[in-house]
Amino acid sequence: MTYVPPLEEHRFVLNHVADLEAVSKLNGYQHADPATVATILEEAGRFFAEVMAPLNRVGDSQGSTLGDDGQVRTPTGFAEAYRKFVESGWPGAHLPAEWGGGGLPYLVGVVIQEMFKTANMAFSLCGMLTQGTVEAIQHHGSDELKELYLEKLVSGEWTGTMNLTESHAGSDVGALRTKAVKQDDGSYRIFGTKIFITWGDHDIAGNVIHMVLARTEDAPPGTRGISMFLVPKYILDAKGGPGERNDFKIVSLEHKLGIHASPTCVISFGDAGEGAVGYLVGDEMEGMRNMFTMMNAARIGVGMEGLAMAEGAYQHAVAYARERVQGRPVGASAKESVAIIEHPDVRRMLLTIRANAEAMRCLLYVAAQSGDLMFHAESEAERERHSKRLAVLTPIVKAWMTEVGVEMSSLGLQVFGGMGYVEETGAAQYYRDARIAPIYEGTNGIQAMDLVLRKLPVDGGSVVEELIEEMADVLDRMNDHTDLGGLRDELTTAIQGLADTSSWLGEKLSSDEIDDALAAATPYLTQFGTVLGGWLMAKAAVAAKQSPGEHSEDFLKQKVNTARFYCEHLLPRANGLIATIKAGNTLLDEADL
Ligand SMILES: Cc1cc2nc3c(=O)[nH]c(=O)nc-3n(C[C@H](O)[C@H](O)[C@H](O)COP(=O)(O)OP(=O)(O)OC[C@H]3O[C@@H](n4cnc5c(N)ncnc54)[C@H](O)[C@@H]3O)c2cc1C
């Protein structure tokens, strides 16, 4: 399986939809000017295309395995590729320079992650969770934990995981029972069984650092009683290196629909009876709040998987469609069959995938820019504005993008016809790999509830209102460009539709008709994501019309065409959801299921 990083597209979105130039002027990011970033991304693209993409099929067909010795083994070539990944410095590219990272903006970090995910999604999960572990320790760990663990995690010498789920505690994390018993020396002993732990063990790095949620003795029930612990596979020796094996065991690996190379572990902590040695991260009972530092970053990372699988599916489908000869054009006098890419319905499928991938990329980069501004903007007010903006965007990035990712990888498979359904072409792998993303990191249903119950009401709804007003701004900028077809009209209608359902939901929440709001949550999130995509594609079209010199005329023409296709062919579906959103809960409630 090959991967060609769409570098020109990355540059265009970074510079003309997001604002890399402005980000590079923020304190601490001055080294990340657009020209330097372009060179870095070229290097990264080469690395992921040459080193990680060729292992995608190998990983899928071999999968990771658990030996009788209790050791997890990754597929052929993974350990060697990981060594190169670490040597080249990519694991910590956007992590703090203070701990040995590259100190690049998050906005650049997401482009690097996007490349890794498209080249090899199963492998990329290891890096994503390690970055989350770094963020959790950096924001909540003691100075001692930072000293002992951060450099090794930032460099990728060690990797990290996130341990929330137990068999009876999935979406309801508050039901977890893993126990933490305090010791005289201030450490804890952890007892309990976690399931579904991604990259919970492997043979590619020297230590695995688990971030485990557990309950201290006498902790209250529910999420209030949860604390976070750092539990290393190897307890550190006096020199800070991996020493004695900690008391936990990998009980089994899950057999999954996709991401076969990613070892999904059942872990029994305290298996030998002593309890696994763990160290408190943050204060007791603050575990859930602190875990959100990790979860919010991971939600953006998982949303990115929707884009990655759509991009990968597109690249493969378009290459196949150019070669597969089948059928003559209807009504044409030619007797010769043509490549399927000539047929309007195949072109519809391909352009639908491309337009959705471009819209998702725009949304991802704009969200990442808020991720930089919430920490680095000059004024407190701006930092707060972007923190709230990102809070609203996070469930949409996670759920809308992963839902679209599944649909687009399915459409990519459809382009292959029967050859998509057999494994040789690789089209099926994108579809299988994509399918986990709407499930993990908080199911998409949970994201939709988060959007409606927690994010929509922030500041009395004004964060969402402000976002919708900003969307409408782009319409003014279209005044100079009358040749954008129906784009402007469709976008105007879609933005009005979103304003309408947002205030309808606001009324439902304030009149305590919560079940109606909950029944509407998922279609509302889909509407929101679709309209955000339209807004940003329109922004891209306006920028392309202004002919930024560094891009070819052909590239810019295609940008406008794809943006128009998104807004004229796909965006009208957003308003089609209004009736569904407002249909309420009555029929759901009365159904005999
Ligand atoms: C391959 C894989 C990797 C994973 N990696 C990790 C990992 O690294 N670390 C980790 O801790 N976990 C991990 N998970 C666990 C994952 O996050 C959970 O599977 C997910 O949160 C859903 O929990 P559940 O499977 O128990 O489903 P359930 O919570 O049982 O949900 C079942 C269905 O009910 C819905 N539902 C549940 N509660 C509600 C509610 N209150 N309101 C409305 N709908 C609801 C859900 O949306 C879903 O559709 C992984 C899972 C998989 C499959």
C-alpha cells in the first residue's frame, strides 16, 4: 500500500484556511515560520510514505500476537520502523523543547500525525497515546514524575497508554472498580482488570508507561472518586532506567475487525497479589478531570483518523479508477470501453470522498490552531476564547469526522466493485480500520451528548453563536467573487439552518425537555460538522480565488471546484436534518424495542 502525502494541500490549508503565519508569531513558535514548516513536512511525508506505509498491509495480515511467555510481539518490521521513528525525532515534534521535543506548534503536529495515521493507522496509535501521556504528566504530574519520565516519553524511547475501560465500565467510566491502596512511602498498589488497552504492551520500546484510573480506599462512588496513577511496566531503578518488572500481566489480546497491528490488551494489575506499583498524578479524586487533558487531545487524534482513512481510501480508489476499464460511456458512439473514472457516478464517488477529506482537514487544522492559541495567545481573553472554541469543536472533530471517515472508506471500497470486497486491494482495510474510530475515545453518541448538554450551553450559548456569526463573515468576503455558482446560496441557507436548530435546542434545554434534546443530539452534531465543513471550504475557495502565488493555477482551480461541489452537492443535506432534529423523542420513547 502506498501513500503520497498531499503536501501542497497541507500547505494551502495551513496558510489560507488556518493561519500558520499568525501562529508562528506567537511566543515560543517563532522558529515555525511557513517556509521552515514546509521543509519539515516534506521530510515527514517522505518518512511516513517510505517507512510506515509499506508496513500497513503487513500489520493488517500478521497482527500483533501474545506469546506463551506473556510478551506481546508486533508484526515484522515494526520494531525496526519504530527505531527509525525515534531516531528521526518525529515522536516529539510538537512536544515541549524543555523535555527534548521539537517545540513545534500543535497545528504542525497534527499534520505530522495525519500523515502517520494515513500511512499506517494501527501503528500511529502508539505515538498518539504516548503524546497524550506526555501531556497528562506535563500538566498534572509532580516535578519528580516529570524528571523521571518526560524526556524518555517525548523522545519515544518509552511509550504510554491510557487505562480507563473495565468490562462493566465503558462509557460509564465512573463505574470503574480498579483499586489503589496507599503505601507508607507515598506510592500506591494497584489492583484490578482493565480491558481494551491500546498498545498496552509490545516489543518496540524499553518501557510502557500506563496512565491508570483507579479508586483509592474510601473514595466516593462515581467519577468524583477517581484518581490517576502512573504505572510503569518496569519500575525504575536507582539510575532511572527500567528495573524490576511491575506486578501486572497481559491476559489476552482482542481479535478485532481492524487495526490488527495495534495490540488491544486485557491487563490484570496486581496479578501476583502484591499490587502494581503506581504513582499518583495530580491529587486524589482529580483523576477524571486530569484524564480529560489526555482525552481531549486523543479525541482530536481520533477525529483525525476519519480524515486519514478518507484520504487513504481516496488515493487508492482514484488510482484504481484510472486503470480499471469497464463499460462504454452512455450515448457515446465510441465502441471502446473506458476506464471507470470516466463514468459520472464513479466521479461522483471520488469527488465526494475528496471533498469530505478536504473539509475535514480544514476543520482539523482550524481546531488545532485554537489548541495553540488557547495556550499561546497574547491576551487572557483570547486564550479563553480559543479554549472555549476548542471545547465546542472537539466533539464535532471526533464524531463528525469519524462518521464521515467510515462512510468515505466505504465509498472508496465501492469504487473497486467486487475487488474492494476482497482483501488483496487493501480497500477493505481502510474500511475495517476506520470502523473503530466512532467507537473508542467516547462513542460518537457520547460526543453528541457532550456537544448538546455541555458545550452548547457554555456562556449561555454565546460560544456557538459567535462561531455561527464568524461563519457568516465569509459570505461578505464572497462579494468580490460572483463566479462561485451556488456555493454562496447553499452556505447561507445552511448557516441559517444551524442557527435555527441551535436555538431550538437551547430552548429545549432551558425548558428542561432534555429527552428531546438527547434524541436530537446526533443529527445536530452531523448538521454542525457538515456546515463547519461548508464554511471552511468556502473560505478555501475565496482564498484560492485570490490566487496565492505559491500554488499552480490548476491546483487553485481544483480547490474552487471541490469547494463548490461540497457546498452544492453535499451541504444541502445539512438542512435535510432539521426535521429529524426537531422530531423530538416521542416516537423513540413509545417504540416497543
Ligand atoms: C480497539 C479498541 C481500542 C480501545 N482502546 C482503549 C484504550 O486504549 N483505553 C481505554 O481505556 N479504553 C479503550 N477502548 C474502550 C473504548 O473507549 C470503549 O469501548 C468505549 O468507550 C465504549 O464503551 P463500551 O465498549 O463499554 O460500550 P458501552 O458503554 O456499553 O456502549 C454501548 C452503546 O451504548 C451507548 N451508550 C452507552 N451509554 C450511553 C448513555 N449514557 N447515553 C446514550 N448512549 C449510551 C454507546 O454510545 C454505545 O453505542 C478501546 C476499545 C476498542 C474496541
